[in-house]
Amino acid sequence: MPARAPHLPHYIERTALQKLCAAPELPATHLLPAGQKTLANMIQKGWIESTPGSMARYRITPQGETALKAEIPMPRTTQARVR
């Protein structure tokens, strides 16, 4: 299976983005199974941002909402080609 395009979130990223859509801000512990490395990658991609404070909290950005809504391409099957 080919690697997913970088503008499409994988399962763990998608789960975190969905949780952030439901709440304005969440701490990292509420975004599990996304770990610190995944959250750092999502910040780098511009999908989430960290809010200032003593405890790290995250919120989704407009780019994150776009990534979450992006259509995931499905591989064509041989049955789909036969008419």
C-alpha cells in the first residue's frame, strides 16, 4: 500500500483532530492515543496549536479542520473496473 500523502491525517492524527473539533481546547492527556511526537508533528503541519499556560492545551486550526475534511482516496478494486 502506498504511503499516505502528508496533507492527509493518519488514524491517530484524525482521532485527535476529531476530539479537538468537539471541544475548544484540550490537554494532551485527552488526545490519546496521540503522543507528544504526534502532537509535535501536527503543530509542525499547522493543524493544531498549543495555548499558553502552565499545562499544555491544544486547539485545532483552520488548516487542521481542512485536513480533517479532506477526502481520503480509496484504492480502486478490480470489481470497480468491471462493468
